[in-house]
Amino acid sequence: MIRVRAGLSHKRLLSLGPPLAWGALATTFKLACPLAQQNGLRARIVTSAVFFVVGTGLVLQVRRALLREAREVAGAAQRVLVRPLPGRVAGLNLAATQLSADRGAVIGGDLYEVIATEHGVRIVMGDVRGHGLAAIGTVAAVLGSFREAVHDEPELGCVLRRLERALARHLRERARGEHPSAGGEPDHPVAEEFVTVLLLEIRADGEVRVLNCGHPWPYLLGPARAEPLTRAEPLPPLGPFPLPAELPAVSCGRLLPGEALFLHTDGVEDARDGQGRFFPLPAVLAGAVRTGPVCPQSVLRAVLAALLRHVRGRPADDAALLVLRNDRRHVVREPPVEPVGHRAHRLT
């Protein structure tokens, strides 16, 4: 604790350096420069110019300091909400990362979480429309509801229903905060606000069950193989339209030992190069698993490097990537479920 406080004090002292230097420059000019002691028009113009430059420098320095502090606070908030994932969860090997469209931005609308429950390992990946504080508030509402619901609800559809209610409640509260004079319950809390959500459940026997609300489908990765997990039609994103009365999860077969799933937000596949061409994610994934067993960390590095090359280091949208591999030594064989890839081909 003492070291942390000392480090913070040291940073504050360093941040005071430039303003003190600007102030010393202005004081030295006023006291030591003979021209500053004169009362003529030329002397006044020069003095005004010097103090204008000094004042501008002080304003810019203060602005940079405030932005830096705001980014540090926002980064801490983002790390609390979208927590770094552990390397392993219930026999699954994990690797995840986020890519910001703005080098100075630390607040985005991408979210993900992996939690082991008595119902299986449950995963959420989502993308909130927009950025900034409004987006991070929505991320907090969705993730907070997910982290509680996955332990309480035995069915994946009930988890999704909880996320829908949490989002609707958050948007109503935000609308009242932004327009307090309206009063009551707004009919349309926040216009055009929505969240794409992908829910997955990987059971003890490796069976994969999915609910998708407008999110890109994951890819199934195996030795020298990268294919869509399924081609089923997704539900609409959360927000604009209510969920249907029935929410049966899509059964996508079994994730066998050594196989992996690649989850991502639309900032990956929608990324374009200078000629307007989309990022070739399927080809990049196929190249990443062409030789040897699937390694989540290697796949993540390969996709991220290729994505940055494709956009020349300047992505137009935030992106989140998550790879999880089944490292369980054996899979329960009851009840029988066909492998994941078979169902993907059947739905083609």
C-alpha cells in the first residue's frame, strides 16, 4: 500500500512539471526581460503574445492530464467489468483478447465471460451498439445479469430471458436519467439501442447448445479444419424486439477433445482493407490450424496479427476474440450426440 501511494505521488509530481515550467517561463519573461518592463505598444504586443502562448500551453497540458486520468479510470472500470479470463475453466483451455478501434479509447461495447456451473460451462459474447459511458453501462447490466443467471437457471433460454429483462430495465432507467422531465415509463427507452448476444453451454459430455441473438456464429476448429459451428438462423438482437415465447437452444453436437471454438464480434469479419475488402476470417483460421493440434493462444495471435495487417493497424471498429479448446481427457458417452461438424454440414 505504501509503495502504491508513493508511486501515485510520484506520478502527480511529474504531472506538475510541465505547468510549473510554463509558469516559470512566464514569470522569468515578466521579471527578467527588459522588453516586458516597457509600456510601449510593441512591448505590450510581445508580452500579450508570450502570455497567450503560455496560457495555451497550460490549457493543453491540463487537458492532456484530465484525459489521461479519465482513461486510467475508464480502463480500471473496463477491467472490472470484462475481467481477464483464466487460462483454464473446467477442462477448457481459454485465450481471449480485445482490440480497440481508437488507440486512446479504453471503453468499448464488446463483452465476454466464461463461467463453470452445475449445468455446464456457460459462455456469453456480446456487442453493444455504440461506445463510451453509455455502452459500458449496458455492458455492466448484461454481464451482471449473466453472472447471476447462469448459476440460477437450468435452461439456457431462461438465462437469455433474464438478460433481456436486465437490458430493458437498464434502458428504462437510462432514459429517465437522460430525460427526467418526461416522467413515468417511456414507451421507447433508448431509440435504436440493441445488443447482439451469443450464449453457449458446453456440458460435461461435450454437447454444445447455443442461443444466438444477432451475433456472428462461432467457428469449430480441429486439426486442419475450420468451419462454422452451425448455419441456423439467429434470433434478432436484444432490445428492438421482444424475444419469442419459446427459446429452445440449438443443439450443435459434441465438442470432442482437442477441438476448439472460435468466438468473435462483428468487428473481425466486417473489417475492411484500403480497397474495401472484408477480412478473410475463414481462410485465416484454416491457416492457423493447418499444422499440428489446435492451440488457442496461437490461433488468437495469428488472427490478431492478420487482422492488424489487413486494416494496416487502424481498425474501424472494436473487436473481441475468444478461443476455447476442449482439453478433457475423456467425454461422457451418454446420451449419444453426433459430433459438432456433422450437424454443421447437415444445416448447410
